[in-house]
Amino acid sequence: MELVIFTGLALVAALAAMLVIVQRHAVYSALFLIITMGALAGIYILLEAYFVWIVQVIVYAGAIMVVFLFVIMLLDIRREPDPWTPPGRGRILTALLLSVVLLVELGMAVAQRLVLPPSGAPSVAGGFGTTQTVGRLLFTDYLFPFEITSVILLVAMVGAMVLAKKRLT
Amino acid sequence: MLETLIVMLVKIVVVFGALLLAVAYMTWIERKVIADIQVRLGPMRVGPHGLLQPIADGLKLMFKEDLIPSQVERVVFLLAPSLSIVPAFIAFAVIPFGDTTTLFGLLAKPVALHITDIDVGVLFVFGVASLGVYGIVLAGWSSNNKYSLLGGLRSSAQLISYEVSMGLSVVGVLILAGSLSLVEIVKAQAGLYWWLGMLPIPRWFIFSQPLGFLIYFTCALAETNRAPFDLPEAETELVAGFHTEYSSMKFAMFFMAEYANMITVSALATTMFLGGWLGPIGPSPVWFLGKVFLLLFLFIWFRATLPRFRYDQLMSFGWKRLLPLALLNVVWSALWALRG
């Protein structure tokens, strides 16, 4: 049952992620991005990480909303003409090289899985993934990375403000 | 297994049926209350005192011609009403509307009166509510109409701005209750304390978090696009805002989403600040419904009384007044918790 749900969610996530990049219109790309994020959120539920699940929904729903607004405000609302041009030799070569790398990586992952027999799902302790557990870990074991991340986010925010405000008075 | 499944199904059907009925009758109550405030009669023709008016309206909307303008982004245009109404209804899944019941001894085991109680209930409601913006923005964008687009953009700017203060306003409650589960939050409000040793006051969080409640309710008005924050659908400026191009049942879905959202934010306010289902005597759902109705009445009262904000006023009020106040409330609540 778990495998079925996981496969479904993974397929949806991968398919929607592909559709994000093949869309011609940025709004549709953003829409498929939401579907991808939603499917990932579903996988978090499977992992019993409820707090991470809902944070994923809140953060990404909000973030993609901003992408939407950018698209609507900055780009033309009409459908853009097809920008497709036949690929040159350099593009084909790069694509081939990257797909070989990806295939090798996939092969290695599968091989590793074959060597190590599956040990079944690791059992989780009671209270795993609850707000209390996550909060306690964030403010004890992972306090330093947590604070560093906040500072980095703050720096990014200040930078965005400076860039957006052309004339500082 | 089968028994829990049946209990769950019955609860879902009852809650969502009741919610749909409440949404329909909110329109009747709103028209009646506003009519009374303006010294009119309101709907009187369909049924006694117009009681069947919502049903007549619903039937009429269903049989109206469903127009789809030729210039719209078709897929998104069709999707937007559902994107708007589904989050509005889903959020109710975690709201506890009563203690436990045996239905007057009919059931062997007491059944808890909420659909589900998840560990992150408060965050769930906020997360789902933030998804509701997509319906409005996409409707505005896909309609390919200046008024719709302006309405959609206004709405998203408003929702994003006020969501910040709304989230911060409940942090005080979370600190006091020590949980994100809505059932736990209600249970934390049980009991009384004595004010000056003589006046009994319930331990509802509105008494220890008055500022938090005020901020929450103001933001709730803005989040549901209600007067005096109803700029996304300001008729005098934008025709009808984001739903200008919609007709028939699709228009009705936006309308229902707005009322369902009103009921949800009122239910959440009741749960977090007014002690939820808690009351001195009598069945608990009655207390819950009474409190929710009181808040809904406030919504209507404000609409009948207050003029609309100007857009710049709305933005500066949200960011320069409400947000600092909400932050102050967080700091104050944290200090209070440290002291106690």
C-alpha cells in the first residue's frame, strides 16, 4: 500500500517537474510547480513528518504565489511566440554528456540497492516528526545551523530590498 | 476498522452538509441583518420572512446560462472556481466543534466531535487558507480582463500582507496552550480564574490575549475580503473584481468560498480565543455554534457600518500598524510565559 502511494506521488512529482520546463507560458510552469510541491508534501506524510509536510505546503505555496505575481507584473500577459530553434552541435553534445552522467548515477544507485539487501522500513520512535520533536531538535542539536540559516535569509531579504528600491533616500 | 471508517464518513458528510447549509443561510442572514440596520425588510416573498430565499437563489444560479468569454485562458478559467472553494471547505476538517458525544446514549462508545485532530492543526488551517489565494489570482489572470486582473492582484497583495500579521497574532495563543493541535488548544482554555478575588472569568485566551484577538479578527476581515477591506471586489472601482467574467454556478462557487472562509475564520477564532466548545452547561456544539454565530454577526455588522479603506491606507495599516503590534504581542506573550 505504502509502495503504491509512494510510486503514484513520485510519478506525479516527476511528471509535473518535467512539465514545468516544457511549458511555453510561465504561469503554467508555476502551476505545475505547485503540483510538484504538493506531491513532495504527500511523500512527507508517508514519512510521518507532519510538521515538515505542512511547512512545505505553507512555504512553497507562498513562494510560488510570489513567482506568479512576478510573472503577471513583469511579463506580457499574452501567450509568447514559440522560441524553439533547432539545436546546434554544442547543445546536442552537452545534452548527451549530461544524460550519460545521469544514467551512470542511476545505474550506481540501483547497483548499490542490489548489493545491500533491503532491511525493511526503518522503524521510527514515538513522537517522530511531531512539532515538539522538530522544535526541540532545532533549538538544541541544530541550533547553530538554524541560526546561521536565519541570518543568511535576512541578508538575502536586505539585499532584495536594496535592489528593489532604486533610490535610497 | 470498518466501524471507524463509517464513523469518519458520517462525520464528514454531516459536517460538510451543515457547512453548505450554513453558507446558504449566511446569505439570508446577511441580507436580513443589513436590511434591518438600514430600516428595510429584506427578502420577504419566498417562504415566511424569505426563509426559502437561499434555495431559490441556488436553483436560479444553477439554471443560469454558463458563459465562457472567448478571450479567456480556458483551462485555468475553468479550474479557478474549484481552486477557490475546495480550500475553503477543507480547512474545516480540523476544527473541533464539540466535546465527545454518545448521541443521547445511542452509541456504545463516545465519539469525538471533530473530523480529525492532527498535531499541526493550526498550521494546517493557515496552509490551506494560503492555497485559497490561487483561485482568486488565477481567476483574475485567466479572465483576460483589466478589472479582473486588478481585482486579483489587489486580493493577492492584501492576503499576503495580512497573512503575516494573522500568523503572528496566534503565536501568543500557541505559547499559552503549548500545542498546535486545535483540540489541545480548546482543552487548555478550560476552567476559571478569579478576577480581584470575586469575579469569575473563564480561562479563554481572549482575556489573556486581547490584543492578539483584535489583530486576528482584523486580519480575518482582510483575509476574507470583507468590508471594510473588500477592495478586491470594490464594485464602484472594479465592476465586480476578479469574478467579473464568471457566471452561473462558477460565480456561485466564488461566492460560496467567501462565505465558507468567513465561517472558517470565525470557527478558528472561536477555537483559539473564545474557548471553542467550552461553556458552563448544556451540549457543547451549541456553545460552539453560538460563538461562531456571534462572530459572523460582527462580520455583517461591520459591513453595514464601515466605509471601505483606500488602497494605500490598507497597505500602510497592514504593514506599519498591525505587523508591529503583532510582534509586540509575541514578545509580550513570551515574557508572560517566562514569568508564569
